[in-house]
Amino acid sequence: MWLAIWFVFTVFIVVFVGWTLFVLFQQKKAWAAFAKKHKMKYQSPRLMESPIVTGQFGAYQLSLYTGTQQTDDVRGQRFITVIEFQFGAGMATGAAISTKEFTGFISGLAFNHIIKPDLAEWKDEYVVKTRDEKNLKSYFTKERQQALVNIFTMKHAAVLFFFDEIETVLRVETSDPLRNAVHLDKIVKRLKETSDILALNTEEKKQRKKLLAAEKERLEYGEDGVPDEQEETEKED
């Protein structure tokens, strides 16, 4: 009896490890081909570890790697593939827009205003929080709402679009190891097209520069136009 159980268990382990290695080697091959095609940096750590791809992809800094995520029952972890586009600049305000999987992360941010877009395809489970409702509504046009909805509906994926005055990041986490080079290329190009829509246009960049300059002046001189240091000196006198 015990011998039969041990045999079944051993076969299960061997098959599981074999399948894991097969998928891993396919992933390494696909990611290496993707990196070569787009002239990006490919790193292959140890034999049993997933690869890492980094480099410039269009106007963005792209990172492709494998991470771990806690399972729903809090007793284990599962591997996820992370695709991250870094825009290289921030916005005029701070906000986080995501699928429901990032609700816990967003709840810890200092964004107090919740926005509900009126786009027909927008689901109640999607999250939009910001520190400046007016500026976000001006930026978050119907076109950008639709662009995010299009990737929010990707199978087996969680999406976070985060930005503040310093940085902007589009992050996608998926359970798909992306072991097919053609499929990987298609996914990344799709996210790049979305990033192009989400990025500020020329006029918005000018407006952002003005808003940040005005905010810097307000912080330096106060609401009454008097430098904060001078106000402190006058109070002491």
C-alpha cells in the first residue's frame, strides 16, 4: 500500500519538475529571441531561474521578469510574469488606476479622491484614486479610459497604471509565462501602443510644466507671496 503511494508520489514529482523545466527552457528561448530582436539586454541567471529582459522599447524603459505573488489562501505563492513600462517622467498630479487585484496596494497610498468614469465598458471593480480630482479628470479622457479597459480585460492579468509628479509606470502581472516569442512580441507591442495613448502630448507637457512651476512657487513663497523664511523672521521680530 505505502509502496504504491510512494510510487505515485514520485511519478508526480518527476512529471511536475520535468514540465516546469520544459516551460522554463521555452520561456528562456522566447525571451532571448525577443531581446535580440529589439536590441535589449537579456540576462539568464541560474539554470532553474527565469530570465530577465531590460532596455529601451520605443520611448519607454521596459522590464520583463518573473516575480512571486501570494495566493488567495495566504498559504503559498505562485509565479507571475511582470511587464513594466517606465515613462521616464511624471504627471501634473498623482493617481493610481488599476484592476481589482491592486486594491490593497492602492489603499495604502495618499490618494483620497475616488473617480468613477462614465465609460460604458468601465467596470465597478476597476479602481481610480487620485490626490487631485480636477487635474485627473482633465487628463483621463475617454480615449485613455478605453485604452486601459482594453488591457484590463486581458486574460489572467492584473494591471496597474501609477503616476505622480516624478514617475509614471504601467505594470502588468500575468500568470502566463509568455513562452512563445510571437505571442510575447504581440503583448508587448500592444502595451506599448497603450502607453503611447497614456503618455502626455506636447500641449499637456507644457501645461504640466506650468502647474509644477506654480506649485513650486507656492511652496517657496506661501499663499501670500512672501517667502516662508521671511515670514518666520517677521514673526520672531
